[in-house]
Amino acid sequence: MLPKQHLSASQVNMYLRCPRQYYYRYVEGIKLPPRSAMTFGKATHSAIEFNLKQKKETREDLKLNDVQEYFAATFEELASETEFAKDEDPGQMKDEGIVIVSLHHTEVAPKIQPIEVEEEFIVEFENADYVFKGFIDTVDEQGYIRDTKTANKRPAKSAAKQSLQLTAYALGYCLKYGEEEKGVLLDYLVRNKKPVYVPLEDTRTQRQIDRFLNIVGYVAEGIKTKLFFPNVTGMLCSEKWCGYWDRCNKDI
């Protein structure tokens, strides 16, 4: 346990998306059942991490079947607590995930020799009652920071440039190694009828990191002053996309 309250990239992103949503999740502590996309992504991420963690030491990828089985077992475990839509078939989704994991294992993993996987970093601030905490997904031998994402459609070309999460990772890398990373990469696995791999590469400047730290400060101040308004004009502010919709409409 940290001696201070901590913020993370996911918390910052949620507050920026909707302060009221942050309030329900982190102040009231109301957890919602994950939806299928989150479970799919988490199981995929876990299977990839399972392979890369051991590759850090062995310098060899596991057999494809081992990674597929790990995904299937993880997905089944998570599925028991997942809220699937009426038209979603968990079994079919698991089969789709096995294909996605196979895509990463054959096209992406062979290009990666990790030196760090899920490496924790903590940023402390002067005169602040909180810290920023994160886990860098993967750092490879070339000095690239990598993060794997799954999506139902091709991501925008600007996704890596706009990612606050990658900026946080770049900050963590600098703190650990005392130098800038070679670059940041989003390894997107797109769930098309025929899945495709889409890499998005970018870099981070000191200005971007400074701006990120300023944003974290503004978010922390908003939380401290209990500024928890609903973002009613946000694209995700709807009964379909927000599990807190009914509660929010009753409260405000």
C-alpha cells in the first residue's frame, strides 16, 4: 500500500472523460460489471504478457498453443463476471480472441525482445498529498515503449500521438533510465472479419511530458475540490455507453 493517495493514467482519463463517472467509481467505490470489449481486451493483454514475461528471460516465444490456452482460460474466468449484450455469444468471442492472440504471436511477438514487462513506476510531487503510479506495459531492447490494444475498427492515425497513457509511460521510462525512450508504439489488433495488426508509432517531447504533469495537477485539484459534474455533451454520455446513466440522472 502506498503511504499517499495515488492517481493513474486510467483515473486521469476517466476524470477527463466524465468527472461524475470518476466520482461513482473512485469516490463512491461503485464497480460495474465489465462489458465484453473490456474482458476481451484484458484476456488478450494477459495472454501476451504471459508470453513476454518469460521471453524476457528465455529470449524465446512460448509455443502458440500455450498462449492460446492461457487466453482461453483467462477469458472464461473473466466471462463469468462480464455483462454481455443480448446478441453477443461468449463462446464465439473466445474463438475470435484465440485468432487475435495468434495474430500477435506470429506477426508481433517475434519482433519484440522485452527488457521490462509491466514495470511499475511512481512519480512523487513536492507539496502534494498524492503520487502518480503506473505500469509500463513493455520496453524492448531498442528502447521502444509498447502497449497492446484491441479494437473493433482501425484506430485513428493520431491515436499514439494523443495517448496520455503513452506519455505517462515515457515519463516513467525517463525516471527509471535517466534518458528519453527511442519511441512509443501502440500495437493495435483490429477485430475485423479478418483480423489485422496496425502499429502506430510516435515520440514524446519534454513539452508533452510537462503538459501531462500539468493535466494531472488540474485533475488532482478537481478531485480535491469535489468538482464532479457530468459531461452531458460527451459522446459516451448515454444509457448505452455509461453504466452509471440511471444513477446520474437520478442524482443530478
